Amino acid sequence: MNLSERMFAASLAGNRLFLILLPTEACNFRCVYCYEKREDGRMEESVIQGVKNLLTRRAADLADLRIAWFGGEPLLARDIIEDVHGHVHTLLEEHSQIRFSADITTNAYYLSREVFEDLLKRGVTMYQISFDGPREWHDRKSVLPGGKGTFARIWKNVTALRQVPGEFKVILRIHVDEDNLEAIPDFIVQCRDAFGQDSRFQFFIRALSRLGGSRDHQIRALEGGLQDERIAALRKLASSMGLNEYCSQRTFTPCYAVQGNCFVVRADGRITKCTVSLDHPGNQMGRLHQNGTMTLNRERMLAWMRGLFSRDSEALRCPLSGFSDPCSG
Amino acid sequence: MIIGGKAMPPEKSWNTNDLDFDENGQLIIKNPSLKYYILEMMGKSDPDAVPNPNCDGVLIPQGCAGGQAGPQMPNPNCETPITAGCGDSGKCEITIECLIKPETEEENI
């Protein structure tokens, strides 16, 4: 794995800022593989103000600003998204040198066409939405708190987006495990029939992983030795059918968490690097304050960036892998 | 200092000790050569651009690639007027002293 020099430089550029914001850590789904605790709710008002003040403080020196909305389910706090984007657009009027982009990872349950068009208008141009295969499997894994399936509503919402004019990207992430493996080819056909001619919809087929959730033992992950081979075969099938493959999987991209200009801001104002191991002690970088300043654990931040200099592929792929906390004494 | 021929390669001696953060979470690059390298890489409009074969052998941070002078990022402390880079003449006229000066080491990129 090679880290491009461009990526190396971009990861250290002080005029770039990549914020992953969790406007709420609550979720309306109870996916069997979820690793989040869903204990914390909506982003506190002081944190929202902190985000806006941080952007104000940084705006004059920024060339690139990317905001990624994550959760929980971020559309449960859509008003916060609107609030922050309103502030961003005010800053963009004053600082025209800033290139701004925004994306969202959502379960799409509340992503009606009306909501989508509103978000698009505000600058959210990329959407990542997951399916656990066709309806019979998705409805067993991505469920509401009462156990009801969610496929029909999500599929209706996503297919409705085809009618929306304009530029945007929808990445449909298809999870594969031993349970749904045999059903994926038919689901690929279903996707081809629905989206195959529309290049704005891209497909990201990947193996379902155990990421530390309380029901990880229920996940029948693909067998390690055959995992890559099976996923590659499914991607090849999708490609042969004319589906647009999400291109990032073709080239090695380091984890976002190695970038020195990337921060996750949790709903309570805690700053982390990684959105998966949210509560891992080594993932606690500091706090965003209401005035927009940050208190950062410098040594820990730098430890997560070590792969940029060592070029160690594992430290670039997942900085938490082999992580030795410099602050643990 | 003039860097000749091609872009300066990364120095193996760079490490996380060359970095810091300010109160806004903004990266501070403490090592001038690393700072220059980042400026050079991020200043290119096309990261895959190749040097103009007509260039006289001096590659500057923002010029030469494709024979066009790129956008200039002059150091405000530079005392020498900065001219366009390797344009039609094939001559590159900017030296690195105009982009990185010792007294700017602690500035953010």
C-alpha cells in the first residue's frame, strides 16, 4: 500500500478542515450489528455554538471545508444540520476561497424526496445509505425498536431520488455476510433495474464486520479466507451488470482518522478521531468549547497520525490497530 | 536555495515531532522543509502534472507543470517581486526563498 504524496500533504495541510459531526447519537433503528450505545441524544446547544464558532475562527485561513454528518441517525436532528449549514453559507459569502462539501451517512428512513431536495439545496451532495441485502434479509437486520422491518420505506425513499434533477451522489452500501450471501446476486439485479442507468447512484459492496456491538456474536461474518474472494466476485458481477462501483475501493485510501485536520465532534462536545470505537480510551482527543476553541491531547492526536510518517499500512488503514497510547503512562 | 529537476522528495527525518496544534485545532508545521513540501504538493492544481519538457530544469512550487505558471502563493514577507513561473519562455524565475523564509517558520500553512 502506498500513501500518495498528495494524500500525505493533504492530511497535514492546515488550510483544510474535515469535521465529522454527530448531531445526535440517538437512532430510530436497532440494527443487529450496531456498535453504538445510543445513550447520548441530541447535540447540546453549547456544542452547536462551538461548531459554528470554530468555523468562524478558522474561515479566513481555510481552503477546503468538508462536513460529514453522522450519528446515530443524523436526520433525527435535521434542524441542527440546517442551523450549521446556514452558518457555513454565511461564512462562504465572506470567504469565497473556501471550497465546501458536505455528506451524510443516513439510514434514509426519513430521507423523503422533500427532505433530500432541501438538504441538497443546503449543500449536502453525497449520501451513504446501507442495505443488508434484499428485503427478506434487510428486514431481519435493520429493524425498528419493535422489530419491524425497514426495507420498503427506505427503498421507496431511495428510488424516488432518481427523479431529482441535479448533481449529487448516493452511495448504496450493500452489506454481505454468510446469511445473505446467496441472495446478493438477485439484489444486484434489483439494483441494476432501479439505478443502473443513473451514474449518480454508486454501489459499495462490502463484508459485514463485527465492530464491537453487543450482538456481534449473532453476526455470521464471511469466513476470513474466502471473504475477499467472495466480495470481489460480487463486485465483478455488479460491474458486469452496469452498476456504478463506488471507486474508493479500487485504490488504497487511508482511514480518515490519520488526517491531522480531521475531527469527530460528538453530541456532547467530546472530540475523537474514529467514529467506530467511540468510547475507546485511546480515541478521546479532547473537547470542543462553546467559543470554538479546542482542548486537544496533542500526544494522542499525533499518535493517531503516526502512519503518515512510518507509512505502515496497518497504521494507515486503521490507526487504532496496534495503537499504543502515549498518554497511558 | 533552488530545487532543480523535480519536486523535492519527502525527508525521512520528518516525524510527528514536527507538528503541533493551535487552540483552533489547526495544524502547525514546525519544520520549514516539511512546510514547504506540503505547500508544494497542495499548491499544484493537478497532482499528476508533469514538468514542462521545455523548462530550464528549475521546478518551482507553482509553476512549470504543463508549461503554465500556476497560481502564486507568495510569502507576504518576501521582498522580491514574484514573477510568473515557467511559461512560454521555458524559464522559471521563482526561487524558494520567496516562499519560505526562516522568520515564517511558526506560521500556519
